[in-house]
Amino acid sequence: MIKINSKKIVLFISIFFIFFLAFLFYETTNMSKSILPGYPGDAFFPRLILIFSLFWTSILLLQNLIKNLSLFKSSEDKETDIEIYFKDIIFLFFISIVYILFLDILGFEILTFLFLFVLLFNRLDLNLGKSIFYSSLISFISMLIFWFVFIIFLKIPFSLKFLPFLLY
């Protein structure tokens, strides 16, 4: 676990995002212009979203730089430390890599269920039996929702192992 001052991390993240969003805004200059007069080109909506994001990131940065400027007052506005659990981050990174590598071998349904089950099982604060039951139930329902959205509705061709008969 690493402890970092909350004000420092918010300043770092907001400055990083301002530079990142400015870079993305610069990259929109390479997008094609409109072929019809009076219509916006391909860069219109990305720029709109980037301007919106830059606006709110700038407010966050200014709120942390200027002491008296605060959009939301709270009784808990103290300098606190944020705890970053690097073991959890490494574990999430590891199982995400496993998910990507074994997607074709095990199939979308099985691997998505296992991925969600492993993530939920560690985080549910219940006894072992309830944790396994609720993790399995939530993982199965979520997998069915993901299957319906990505396979049926959006027609993304993931490899399937036990639900392909429902496609035709």
C-alpha cells in the first residue's frame, strides 16, 4: 500500500489530463474536413467532447490551486492521504492479461464468467458460502447481459463455447 497526499494526486492527474486532452485536440487537426459546405467535419464531435473535458479538468485544477475557490463545500475538506493498493492493481492487470490471452481458447462466456467471478469473490464481504453464491449469480447474469449486448445486439464475433446455438 502506498499513501499519497490527496491534493498532490489530484493536481498531478488534472495537469496530466490537461496536457493529454490538449494533445488529443491537436490530433483532431488531422481529421478530414467536411465534404459538404455548411456541415462540420469529422473532428467536430471529438473536439466538442474534448472541450467539455478540458473545461471540467480546468475547474478541478483551479479548485485545487486556489484555496478559497470551491464549487462544493464539505465538512470533510481536510488534507487526507489516498491509499493505493498496488497488489490489487497488479492482480487486476494480471487477470486482464489472462482474459485477453485465453479468450479464443476458453470462449467469451466461460472466460467472462470466470473473470467477473474472480473480481467479485475477493471484494464481497460475506462468509465463504454467500460470497461464492452471490459472486456466481452476479457473474452469470452479467455474462448473459454482456453476451446479449456484444454478441446478439452488436454482432461482435467473439469465440463462443456453449451459447453459439442461440445465434441462429
